[in-house]
Amino acid sequence: MTAAWLSDVADRTAAAGLHRAPIARRSGATEVNLASNDYLGLSTHPDVIAGAHAAIDEWGTGSTSSRLVVGTVQAHIDFEDDVARFLGTDAALMFSSGYLANVGAVTALAGRGDLIVSDTGAHASLIDGCRLSRARVVVVDRGDHEAVRRALAERNEERALVVTDSVYSIDGRLAPLRELYAATRATGATLLVDEAHAIGVRGPGGRGLVAECGLSGAPDLVVTGVCSKSLGAQGGLVAGSTLLRAHLIDHARTFIFDTGVNPAAVGAAHAALRVLVADPGLPDRLLANARRVAAAIGADEPDSAVVSLIVGDPVAAVAAAQECRDRGVLVGCFRPPSVPDGTSRLRLTMRADIDDATIDTVAAVVRDALAGARIGAA
Ligand code: PMP
């Protein structure tokens, strides 16, 4: 019975061109990888690898329990202190992933009887946090800060939380953070900003869009982030006041009931942060590279590492991505339900550690692949 039901769903998914499969990267592969979130190329940086090794040598391969039992080692604390210093907040707390940081922060900050205002660009982890919170959730169009303000002003609930990505993950565009923060300040609400795609990318020295907007350390502002993108490691972050950190330790279930993130990830992320602090021009190189490839493939000028090129038809988008792969260029391919119907796209995630000649070769491959896929789909 179960098998029949599952195979029906599989058939329908495949017929819609929406079947997915993880593809293993080969060890020592030589492709140009523009599908990853390794924006600064730090996942293979010698200092970052050495940071992971040193942490394993000192603390072992696992953190061995929840952070609240014996799973916290000094490496966690030292990293959290440096993250807070980097982001200009009083404190920070590390989770096992960005996904868990968002779910934990949202559910710890809003519950039954509260209001959450989210938007149509919010990452799945924020959406899942909203669902798990049991708060009333209002979803507005992405970027519509007036609608956010209205929802906050018209609420009956005393407590309200607004959640948003600062750089939207699908197309790399920027949220109106200043306006959103003003709306929350005017109405006594809290703003939670997911800087997953902004840290290491936007703001002074890669300190994020919050810093770029002059909001570092602002009251009632919660910043979440990831170690899995520009820092090339793994783990999630929540940064804000010391009271916030203490509250999350007491109430964030994804912190309390999850094994502490492993020392190697902490050591790698910390080393990556040091590389970024020592080379604050890295984000500028990344953005210049993103703009170069976008211009060459006819995509709109990007605001971040994400270069999004709408193909439309999901089958054509998959065919174009496959053709790029066959020619040694890995690019992302987004289809419904990750994006609205009719907006399937190639998504190139640029990196800082790539030269102009390689970017130009990539652009030629993408242009050819798109031309071929569109003819095939016509
Ligand atoms: N927030 C955003 C905006 C993301 O894009 C992602 C990762 N895709 C996450 C959170 C989750 O982070 P992680 O992969 O570290 O769990």
C-alpha cells in the first residue's frame, strides 16, 4: 500500500519535471563550481583546513552531547565571542546549522498568542520556525515594508516578531532592512534578519547587510547567520544582546535537544572568520566577479553572490544545467516549488577565488547551454 502511494507521487513528480537527486561531487574534481555557497572559496583554504584539524586534535571528532550537558568546548565559546565582535553585537550563540538556528530563534521568540510577520522570500527554515511556533503568521509580499508596518500596527497581540532574509536566497536581491527596522521600532516589535547570504558578501569587510545599513547591535534586532556559506564550514549563528543569548539557551529547542556542533566545524568556521578579517577586500572581489559574469550572460546586475537567470520552463532549465555540467561548469537549477511556476532558472553562485579568464569561459558555456536548451524545449 505504502509503496503504491509513494510510486504514484514519484511518477507525478517526474512527469512534472520536478524529480530531484543529490549528485555526489567527485574527489579532486576539476569543474568550475558555481553552484555552491562557498562564496569566498574558504572551504578549501589551507588555514581553514588547518583550523578544523587543530580543533579535532584538541577536542576530538564529536562534541559528544548537547551543548547544555558536556557538548560545549572552549572552541564554541571563543568562536561565539569573535562572531559577536565581528557583527557588532553583545553576544552570539552557535547552533548545528543555519536551519536549526532559524527554527530555534523563531520558536523561542514567538509562540501562541503572538504575531509573526514573514514574507514570500523567507527561507524554508524561517517558514518552518513560523509553523512550529504556533503564533499567528501573516505573510506579506517580499519587500512590502508598508504591509509589514500595517500588519504590526493593526495587531491585537502584544508581542510581534518580523522575520526576513537580508539577501533573498533565490535571486540574491536585498530586503529593505532600514524600513523594516523602522516599522518594528515604531510598533514595539522585534526584527529577526537572516544574514545567511550576506555575511562575507555585503557590508564593511563582509559584516552583512545589517552592518551596511548602520544597524549593528541595534536594540530589538536579532541577526541569524550560517557558517556553511562564506565561512566554508558548517553551523548556524544567532547574534544580538546577552539577554537574547541567555533566552535562547533556556528556550530554543533546536539548541537544547541537539548535539553540539562538532569541533572541526567550529575550528574551520573560526579560522575562516580570521581569514575574512585579515582580508576585508574578499567580498568586493566576489561582487566584482558576480557582476562580470552577470553582464556576460545577460542577467540583471546582482546585489550579492547570487546571479539568477530565468529560463522559464523547468525541463529547459534542467537541460541547460546538465549541459553546463557536461562541459565542466557546475551551476544551480531552481524549479517549483522552490520558485513560482514559470520562473525556473539557472542560479550561479559566484566566488571570490576565480579569475577573469575563467569567468569568461563560464559565461560562454552558459550562453551555449541556454541556447541549446531553449531550442530543445521549443
Ligand atoms: N537561511 C538561508 C537564507 C539559507 O539559504 C540557508 C541554507 N540554504 C539556511 C538558512 C540554512 O543554513 P544551513 O544550510 O547552514 O542549515
